[in-house]
Amino acid sequence: MKTLVNIFIAFFRSGMLGYGGGPSSIPLVHKEVVETFKWMSDDEFSDVLAIGNTLPGPINTKMAGYIGYRVAGLTGMLTAIIASIVPTIILMIVLLTSLSKFKDEPWVAGITKGVIPVVAVMLAVLAWQFFQKSKEGLGWGISILLLVASLSLIEFLNIHPGIVIALLLSYALLKPNAPTKDHGQKERSNVQ
């Protein structure tokens, strides 16, 4: 029961504070799942994020469903999904009823403009953490090459990010594995 309460708290907090949709909630989900409750590692979280981005629908809900299921099965999945959508429902009801009276006021537009830099910083910090993790696994050269190639494909050629992620996942799954040092030594000893 305590696990379900923790799942609800984690996804309710990230849903309530994730102003601006999925991209702004990803760093919050990361903080809850990896740092606060330690349900998965950074690498596992980045894998879930990559796969979640290739699927249609809101990223926060997809991640909540998967992580909730992984932590506590079907009830965990339902708890996480409910916790991730309840803040949106509450905020939509409250904000639409109260802000509709003030929608043309400059301070309402200022709220939206003020949140954008904060979301940008949160995403930049998360991107930097992922880049450092990729450096450990791939090295600086390949990490920078993939960064530049992905940026070029998405920004300059207007290829959807889901397609870029699917291509990279396909390459990772289909590429031949390099022989390990031990494997090479065994082959040489068999020849002699």
C-alpha cells in the first residue's frame, strides 16, 4: 500500500508542477523516479523516455503507465496514470473558470512568458545529464556525432523526433556486436 501511495505522490507532484505539458514534466518525473524513490537508474529512465517518445500520446502518461506497472504491477500502472492526469483535470477546471475572466490581462500573459525560461533550464539540465551518460557508454566522439546528426535531422531537415529515435533504436538493435577481447583470445588459441 505504501508503494502505491509513493507512486501517486511521485506522479501527482510531477503532474501538478509540470506546467507546459510533457517536456516540462520529464525532468520532474526523472527527479521523482530516479532521485527521490530510486525506482530506476538514469540509464533505465533514458531508455523509457526514448521508447516513450516513439509512441503516440502524452509522454507523461506513457511514462507513468510503464513506471507504475514496473514498480507495482497493474494497480501501480492505474495509480500512476490517475495521479498524472488528476492535476491536469483539477488545474483545467480551476484555471479555465478563474482565468477566463482575466485572459486579456497582461499579468496572465506574463505568467506564461515567465515559465518558459524555467522549463528551458530544466530541459537543458536533463539533456546535459543524458549527454554525460552517453559519453560514458559511447565516448565523446560518437556522442557529439549523434548529437549533431540528430539536431540536423530534426531542426534542418524537419524529420520528426520519433523517426530519429526509431532509427537510432533500430541501429542499436541490428548492429553487429563487436567481439570482446576474451572472445578474440579464444579464437586465436583455437587456431594455434
